[in-house]
Amino acid sequence: MISVHNPAEVSSALRGPRREARLIGFVPTMGALHLGHRALIERARQECDVVVVSIFVNPLQFENSEDLMRYPATLAADLEMCESTEVDIVYRPTTSTMYPNGFDCRVDVGRIGQVLEGRSRAGHYDGVATVVTKLLNVVCPDRVYFGQKDYQQTLVVRRLVRDLELDVELVVVPTVREGNGLALSSRNALLSAEARSRAVIISKAIELAESRYAAGETEAGELLSDAISSIEDAGLVVDYVTIADPETLVPQDIVRVGDIILVAATIDGIRLIDNAILGA
């Protein structure tokens, strides 16, 4: 495994594999790697000849400097995970490398980045889209891997690939969960043990909606009211709980197979998200 720090070093490291037409897989991360990231890397390792992982905490996707500063940093453990999963190249650019003096471009992803998470976190997905576009242009992978837990993010990336005609295949990997059902997230490390135990209600609320839908309830309002009540009863602050079209994120009144339930809630100041495809 080698570490590289700028686009020229990435290009040099990948020159040989490209010449040999080897399949390149890419896993972009912000560090604080956990078993969900490991699943992405292992999937890339299974499917590709060369695996590249980036570690870069992107300031453009944080609404305020306090949230940015609070984001977990575990570089030594991150590199250890990359080594143990046989990553070939770790790309670790600095902020000044990614956004040098005079950098002034942004990628605007339109409505898909303005609803749900985008409504609560102004500019978040434009920041995501900008950094992902830059990283894809540097690495030029055949496949890029994202997790379903950040479902709206996968739609943003899918839209980027489609609208900007980026020559890459997007692979979405199922959400990895703790034994109690809590979706793995780098932000979980910021939770106290007590908060972590209460946060499980998010996945339980989703499971409740899934079970009621499986039993024949198709009124979105009925499914959502129970889910919201259970989350609030556990002391979490609900931002949104919605059932939406899986491609457009337009809220649905009558639930169809393949619609998605998405949840965002805050506990002790830590924002957590989760989702599930209904009827899958």
C-alpha cells in the first residue's frame, strides 16, 4: 500500500495499472473509517484489480466550522484498516491541494440536493458534488463505491454521473449495522453509551414501518405517524421522517413497492440518518 498526496502522485501511481487495462475501484471517504467503510473496500477489492481509497474531510460540505472541527479524526486506525483490506493506494490530499487559492467553482446539483438533508444543511450536497467531481477527475476509476446509508448522497452522485457524463460506474453497497440495528456512522463515535442505546430507536422505527407495510398498510401517513412517535418518545429530535420516490425523493401518500423511508434525527446534538427500501 502506498500513500499519495496530490493529483500528480495519483496519476503516477495509476499509470502502470491503466497501461495494463486493470480495473480500478475507488472508495472516497472522510476518514473515521468503520465496518461500513470496510464493506465498501472489501466489495471494491472483490470486483477490481486496483483499489484506491481517499481520506479527506471536505470543508465544503459542513454548514459551520464547529461541526467540521468536531468530525472524528482517526488516521492511524484508518490506515491500518486500509492495510488490512489490501488497499493499493490511499489518497490523502490537504485542503490547500483540493481547494488552492483562487478556487471558486461549485457543482450545483439542483433540487435533489435541496430537499431533506439539503433543506437542513444548506449547500451540503453542492459541497459533496464538488469534491466527488474533483476526486473522480483525479482518480478516473472504473467503479466508485458508496453506501446506501447516505441514500440521498448516492442519488446526488448518480445525477452527477448521468448529467456530467462521467465515465464511471456507481456501485451502492447495503448499509452495515451494529448488532442492535443501529446504522454504522462515523458520527456514532461522538455518542455516549446512553445516547447510542437510545439511537437504536431510529432503525426500530424503520422496522416498524416496514412490518406494517408488509402487513398491508399503504397509507404513508399511518406508517409515518407511528415511526415519528416512537422516535420522539425516545427523546430524539426528529428533523424528518418521510416516504419518498426512490429516484426523485418526492414524498408519497400511497406507498408502492420500492419507495424509500428516510429518517433524520438528532440526539445530544449529533445528527443521525437512516433509510430502508420498502417491500425490498
